[in-house]
Amino acid sequence: MMGAPGATLPEAGRYLARSLGATLRLMVGQPDYDTYLRHMGRTHPEQAPMSYEAFFRERQEARYGGGKGRCC
């Protein structure tokens, strides 16, 4: 079963749903702002996180090169 060993069926279902949602967002290129916020709070609590709009722009630029063309 997925999730933590000994997880109940409802817990495993929630884990599967979260994992599937994250996978689908990654497949279509939608950034996961909630994951970013958790990461910032956990590993960089002294820094203010980007706004959603700034985060989205930064992820789009990282994915598509900020409008620069690609050959492949």
C-alpha cells in the first residue's frame, strides 16, 4: 500500500490523491505554490516568499526561457 507503513485506507487514499494531483500539475507545467510556501517556511524562514504572481512568472521563465527561442 502507498504512504507510510501501517497507514489506514483513508490516509493512503489522501496520499494517493495528493500525489496524483502534484503529478498532474507537473505534467502540464503548473507550478505548485503551496509546496513552494512550505519549502520556504521550513528551510528559509528568514526570507519572505515571493507572491503567487512573482512565483508563477519565475516558473514560466525557468520553463520557457523568458521568451527566448529554442531549437528543440
